[in-house]
Amino acid sequence: MDSKLLLVTQSGSVDDLYSLIQAAPDILQKVDVLPIIHTPLHEASSAGKLDLAMELMILKPSFAKKLNEYGLSPLHLAVENDQVELALELVKVDPSLVRIRGRGGIASSKIIFFFCNISFKIFNRIYLKHII
């Protein structure tokens, strides 16, 4: 990934992203042509940069389905790094992301467990609220 794009992604600034796009309109397309790459969406998902991740989903939804060099998608990275809100937002935008098979298919089972665990916590919170 371009070093300027990496810095913008790590900062999490949507404004900086658009400034970079204005200076180099094809910067995201250069990343998108590669079949396996750590995209800006991977980076934002790992670091919990929610606003930037959602903006990247608008600009380049194809980034969400790419695997990085470790065989992980942005959703896999969000789950591995306990970025709960970001993971939920990614799936809200594109529910098919939960079916992306990562390295060895193991990451998919981790995603299923992650969402089952969240669902269980929400159920308990609602159930206990009405009981108590």
C-alpha cells in the first residue's frame, strides 16, 4: 500500500483521505487491482477506525471481500482485534461478509462464534432487564 495512504489510514481521518484522493484520484484503484492485499479497509478495521472504515466501504466496497497476505478479510481483522462496533457495521453494510472464508476456513468459524457470543450477551441483557 502507498505510504501516504497508509499514514492517512492509520490517522483515521476521513478528511485526510479525501485530500489524498484529490491529489491522487486513482490511489484506491491502484490498491483494488491486486487480488491479495492489505487494503486501507484492513488497516482501519484492525485499528477500530470506524468512520474511516465506513467511508472506505462507500468508496470501495470491494475492499471488504479482499484477503490480505495472511488470508484475512477486514471483518476477520475487526473480530480478531475486538472491534465489535466496527465488525457489526461492516456486516450491516454487507451481510455476505460473514461467509468469506479466510485462511483455512478457520477464521469463518471464529466470526460465527463472535456473532453468536454478541447475540447471547444482547439476549441476556434484554432478558435480565425484564426479569429484575
